Amino acid sequence: MTGRHVAPRPARSGVWRPGVVALVGALGLVGGLGTQAYWNDQATVTGQTVTSGSLDLLVDGEQGNPSTYPWASLSMTDMAPGESKAGTVTLSNGGTTPFTVSATATASGNLDPHVTARVVLAGSATTDSTYPRQETCTGGTQTFNDTLGNSGKTVISSTSTMAAGATLVVCVSLTLATNAPNSMQGKSYTPVFTFTATQAAS
Amino acid sequence: MRRLLLALVALPLVLLPGRTTLAPWTDPAPPRTTSTLSALSLVAPTLSCATRGILTLTVADVTWSPSSFPAPLSYSAVIVQAPGLNLSVTANSLTTVSPSLLSTLLGSWVTLRVTGTLPGTAWTTSSDIQLYVGLAGLSVSCP
């Protein structure tokens, strides 16, 4: 007997179909994972304004710059040799930052070499309206006692720290020398004090 | 050891530049104050002259109103041409010039200077007046 014998193809097993379905299902599930999202929430908080501190030195409540503050109580007319004039100003911290204060002074006018300036922290000024008028600064701590000149001299090196709102009285007296020469009659003298506030080290 | 020294030297160089950012604030517009002293000017005396005498013998009375500002001034009188000759002053407001005082200046105009001094100071004020001394030495004339 010749001829080919063909082995009968085995019938497909029913086991494959559930496997394919499971595979597709798994792929489907895995693919579905990509669409999942975590829950989240948002809330808007209004930010607080950040404001820098301020450093502001006032003289008798005035800025004194750019317009120079007129120190009226330290002015005198018809001054004679040997007479003195004293006056005070109140420095105050008008800002929010603690600071210390230093001061320089210059003077102009022909009387300059014959006028002695005395600076006293926390001093009080006396008054005298009878010739010879001899007003002075009492109490406090003297920081300067000399002629001023026109080149600028340090009259206050540094005060103690002034907190916001703090005040400090500065008293200055100006004395025309008794031996001022006759040629000084009718002459004038203009001192300028510059107060500088420097932030205090914390 | 050298590495340690090098590190000690280098460390401040790294740290110190950072300190320049710690500059304290200063008031950008430092306040300034100003005041004025003005010295007085003594008032110069206003001089008046009057002669008095009998016949040709005359003297000159020079008067002024004394100043009392800021305090009573102290007055003196001199003949400018005879600086060593101080005339007496009466009541701080009068001086009398007689020809006998001016014998070396006969027949000429002389200058009488009255000076007020603020006591205790070097400040003075003065005024001048011209007087004529007669040739005969018997009279002094006002201008």
C-alpha cells in the first residue's frame, strides 16, 4: 500500500480561548491604569505684603532736609563779647528701625574764630535776657567744646541706640569770646549742624 | 601642615567679602539745622559844639548823649594831633577844650575825637569834630 499517510490534525483544544481572553483582559486593564488620576486639591492663600523698615531721624518733628531746619532758640542778635546763647533741639526716631546718631557741624561768618560751641547730650538750656546774657547748657553729657570752623567737625560721635519713637534732647551753647576784637562789631556767625542716623547693630 | 595654613588663610578671604552686604542703613536725607548770631554795633556819639567865654577868651564845650546799650559806655576824649593829651570828661557826656591846652597848635584846625568803650571788652565807637584854635591862643571856635 502506497500513499501518504496524513496524520489527522489534532483538534484545537478549548483551553486556548480562555487564555486569550485573559490576556486581552489583562492588557485592557493595564491600559486603563494610564487613565487613573490621583486626587488633588488646591487652595489659594493671599500672600502678606512684605514691607521694609524705615529709618527716619527728625529734628523737633521736622525733616530738616532738603530745607534746613531753623534753630530759632540758638539765634541771637546784638551779641556782645562775653555773651552766650544756648538752645535745644529734640531728635526723634520717626521710623521703625533703631539707630544711633552722630553729628557734624560747620560755621561760616567772620565771628567764627571767636565763637566757642559747646554740645551737650540730654542737657537743658538756661535763659538770660539781661546784659551780659550768659545762657548755658546744664546737665547731660558734653561731647564737644571748641570753635567749629568751616571744614566740618564731629560734635557727636555716637549716641546710644534710639528705638522707634525715642527722643533725645541736644543742647548747644555758643559763646562770643570776651577778647573778640573791635573789628568784629556787626559781624555774623552761622553754624550748621548735620545729624546722621545709622542703623543700630542688632 | 601647609594645607592647613593655606586653608586658614583662604577662609577669611571667602567669608569676608560677604560681610560687605551687611552695611547698616543710614538716613538718606540727614536733617540739618541752622541759626545765626549777629554781633552788636556800638552807636557812635553824635557830637555838638558850643563856645562860651568872656570877650575874646573863649572855650569850646563838646557834648554828646551817652549810650547805654547794651550797657553804659565809658567815654574818653582826645585831640588827635596831640595824642598824649587826654581831655577830662564830665558826666560821661561833656568835654571842654580851652586854648591853653593847645598852645602848640595855635592858628590851626584840630580834631577832637570822643570814644565810647563797652566796659570789659575791646569794643569801642568814636566820632570826630573839628575845632579851630585861634592864633593868639585865646579862643577855640566850633566849626
